[in-house]
Amino acid sequence: MIDGRSIYSPLFSGVFWDAQYLPIDSIERIEVVSGPGGTLWGTNAMNGVINIITKQASATIGTTIDARWGRLQSGATISHGAAAADGAWRAYAMDYAMPSGERLNGAKLGDAWHYAQAGFRRDWQRGADAITLQGDAYRSGKGQLPTRDIARPDEARLNGANVQLHWSRQLSDGGNWNVQAYYDRTRRDHAGTFMETLDVLDLQGVYNFAPLGSHALAVGADYRYARDRVTNWSGIAFLPAHATLRWGSLFGQDTIALGDQFKLIAGLRLERNGYTGTEFLPNLRLSWKQSAESMWWTSLSRTARAPTRVDRDSYIKQGVVSLVGGADFQSEVAKVLEVGHRRQLGNHANYSITLYRARYDRLRTVTAINFPVLFTIANNLEGETRGVEAWGNFQVTRDWRLGAGFTAMHEEFHMKPGVREINNSTRENFDPTHTARLRSSLVLGEGRDLDVTVRRVSRLRYSDVPGYTALDVNLNWRLRPWLDLSLGASNALDRDHEETRGSQVGSPRLSVGRGAYIRIISRF
């Protein structure tokens, strides 16, 4: 999400990241909520939620010019903000370009792109009311990757816009409510693959009751409408080409204080979609504050990924082989148990450890109808994951801080009895068994700091993508009160390495190369 606006695509189960850009200086924080979040955010919040939150306009008053030149990306942003009646406003424009990617042998792929975007934000504070109106408009063009069967010399084009209104009110009894509405349009044209125009309208509201004894109750509702129009090509089609999609949900959550040390959270969301009807998304959480420095917690949740148009409406043909969407494809379901511990070690260190076990059912597979020429999308995979996530911070000295993180995961997936495996479906997402990260943040002097991050990712299981170690370095230097200079390098240890397998058999083996950049920020 960006400021609560969902960027999850109803066309497929994911995000088109090429349409999601923001000026770096406008971002206040990025919340990463690990684990299922269906009760608060609805279907598709299966394994985590990322919410990018931008700064209020009053925090960006003045003019900023941000220019960056680098091997992997170059561009510039200009923004201006000013105080206004009952609040403030800002506007920005940005232009970025990325060079062509490379194969492992160094050959250029021809997928270089250019991206331009402009936007605004206006905030009002009138007594107990806080109102925000914001929006963005963008367009880009990029080269398309060729495949085994089709050469695509034409440029892929993308344009879109969004506008969002948020209104909150603080009530005299201690309660509050907020409503949010947004409209989002995206139009993308991938010549020879598909062309889509998507319009999304969303209205949501939450009411937080004033505390009543030991209870703090919140209730809310959401309605989303989408009109999706796809131009079908010979190899890829959606039937019907034009579709209207609707989602509606109600949720409630009660936070109950059980004495001074224990807190219980119980919530439920009922969300209805046009494919599978109503999904039940409950959540139960219990925390124990052992002391002022230590807390234990556990949670039990059920969440779901609702079908998309790719699951139900797609038709793909390559040669004599055809893949059709599953007319009866159901929601993928996860039931997740988590246990965690957090502790503050004086004023210099803290850590968090979470153990989890997730049982998955009705996961997406490719199943043969008439092997080897006709296949369909079905729900024939089940299994579980279990693992640990840990992170910690240590303030070594006043000017030096270390941060570390580690994850380990074991997966067991299998086809349901009597179903034939096709194309290694039981491998699921080819995830690494473990990852590790160590970050050093050092203040070198007044206005100068150095960040160094080392990341280790193990090999992707069931694939030939090896593990890798990456080093990122960033030096920031405040040359003048109004002028900042940044120098950086990414993937400094390797000329290139793989991070993911190709999207299909025969697709080019892609590499992530070493990069370096210089960035200048001037503020007036």
C-alpha cells in the first residue's frame, strides 16, 4: 500500500512495480508487517503487508532538487512545498531512466526504460478534523524482452493517475473515525502480449470507539469497484475481455487489557468477492509484558488469497500447448501460528525473535486436462512452512550502530492425492532456506555518515540459481546547510549474479550487476 491505497493488482496475484515510484525525500517511513494481516487489510495479505507512508506537507516546506547519476539508474526530482491556510501543500516532478539489463553472458536485453511522474499533496488541519488530498500522474516507455517464440521490438507503454482523499476526526469522548476514498487508473500496452486499462474506485472507513473499561473496539467497512478491459492477442487472452469486479468487507477488532501484563486482541473480517463469495479472516493475538524491557506474544490467524483474472479468466497458447484459467479455482488459504519475543537490553541493544508455522491449502497448480496439449489452473497443492525471523540492534558507541537480521525457513509442499505433478508445481516459489544481513551505520563527523550493508542469500532450492553475498556502501556528506552529497555502490563484491529464476522455460537468464552512483540534493 501507499498511504493506505492498495497497489495490489486484480489482474494477477502481485504488484506491477513499474508503476510505483515516489520521491525518496517524501517518504516518512515504510512499515513492514510480517505475517498474515487479513483481519485489518483483507484478502491477499497472506504473508505480510508493506505500507509506504509519505510525509505531511508541512514537513517538506521549501524547494528541493535531487539529482542522481548511476550505472543502474539516473534521474532527477524537483519538489516545492509551502504553508497555506490551515495547513500546507507540496508538488513534485520526477524523471528517471534505467539502462538495458544484461544476460549472464553480458549481452544486452534491450529492456531499457524511461519514467516520468508528477504529483501533489495538500493537508488541512481544522480543529479536530485532518484532511489530506493527494494524487500522482505518470507515464513510461521501455523495451520488451524477446522470448523463444516472439521477438518484441516495440516499446511497452504505461501511463496512469490516482487521486486520494483522507479525512479523520478526533472526538471529544476519546474516540475517532477516519474515511478514505481513492480512484486509480492504469493503462499498459505490451505489444504482442496484452493491453489493459484498469480503473479502481475504493471507499473505506474505520471507527475507533472511546475506551470502555478494559476494551478498545474498532469497526470498519470497505467497498472496492474495478473495471478491467483487456485487448486480447493471439497468444494470450482473457475471457471475457472486459470484466467488472467488486469486493465488500466488514471488520471488527477488540483490544482487551487483561490486567497490567496481558493484552488480548480478537478480530474478524468478512470479505466478499465475485469469484468465491465470502471469506472469513479471523485473528487472535495474546501478549505478555513480562517486564518494562521484555514482552512475549503469540497469534493465530486464517488468511486467504482470492482468485484473480489470471486464475479464472486467462487463456494462453504456445504452439500446440494451451493453458486455461480454472472455472472453479478457489481462494488459497493459510492458517498461521506465530510465537515471538522482544527484549530491550538497557539503552544500547534490543532484539526480536519470531517462530512461525503456516499450513497452506488449495495452492495454485497447473493440472493436465488432456496431457500434453491442454492444461488448467487448479487448487491441487498443499503443505506447510515453518521457520524463524530474528533481528537486533546494538549501539556500539555514540557514533556507531550495528543492525543484524536472519531468517530460516523449511518448506514441505506436495500435490493432493491422485493429482499428477506438472512443471515442478510442488516446488512452489523456489525460496532460499536462509538469509542474513548485517548493517553498520557510522557517523564520521559533523554532517558525514557511512552505511555499509552485507547481505547473504542461500541458493534457491529446486533450481540452479546459486547463493550470493552482496555488499552495499553509502557515504552521505552535508557540504553546506543547503547541499548534500551522496556516493554509493551496490553489489560491490560481484560483477553480476542471479537472484531469481526465469519466469518460464527458455526465458533469458538475467543478472544483477554491480552499480555505483552519485547523488546531489540541494534545498532552498
